[in-house]
Amino acid sequence: MPVNRLQRINEDIQRVMSTILRNMKDPRVKQGVLSVTGVDTTPDLRQAKIYLSIYEPESEKELLKGLKAASGYLRHELGQALSLRYTPEPIFEIDRSIERGARINTILNTLEIPADEEDDDESGEDEQ
């Protein structure tokens, strides 16, 4: 399968899944701010790994349990929205890249870097 087609399918799944998740009524899924950060579909379109980022989660385990319980419904809705020969089985994973990036940014901001002393040394060498 051409890479471009697979990328388009991944983008379509991401767009549709974010809409479906936004409209779900399950309280386990409605906690915090949930966004779909990416999708990786197998080349045979049988499975789709859906990466989720959640802001201020109450319980990630409950969220994943709710999504697993609703996977049949989610797959059905995905199949209705997309016209594919096979509707991929959704597999949900928590994406922690935003948390890691924020932590790295905090660490970098707390570093105390001394001013460059090379400029001072160069001007002192010229005078001697």
C-alpha cells in the first residue's frame, strides 16, 4: 500500500475519532481534555494504534477501561464515517510526549548558565 494513502487514512481516522470521542457520553471518557495526537495503522488496515493526550486526567486506567469497553461502538462509528474495505480495530495508548516536553522545558529553564567569559578574555589578551 502506498505510504501516501496510509498517511491519508491515518489522518482521516484521527479526525473522525476525535469527533466521536468528543460526543461520547461515558463519564470515564469525558474526564479532562482529551485529544487524539496521532494514529498508526497497520498496512493491512486491521489495527489502528490511536495515541491520546489527556490534560488533567482523573484516572488513566479508568479512561482506558472505558475506551476498551466502547471499542466495538467506536469501530462501528469509524466504519460508518470512512469507506474502507476493513475497519481497523482501535487500540488506544496514552501519549506522554507533551508531558515529557514540558518537563524538559522546565529543566532547561531552571538551569543557571554563566555568562560567556570568552569575550572578556579576548579583550584582555589584545592589551598585553
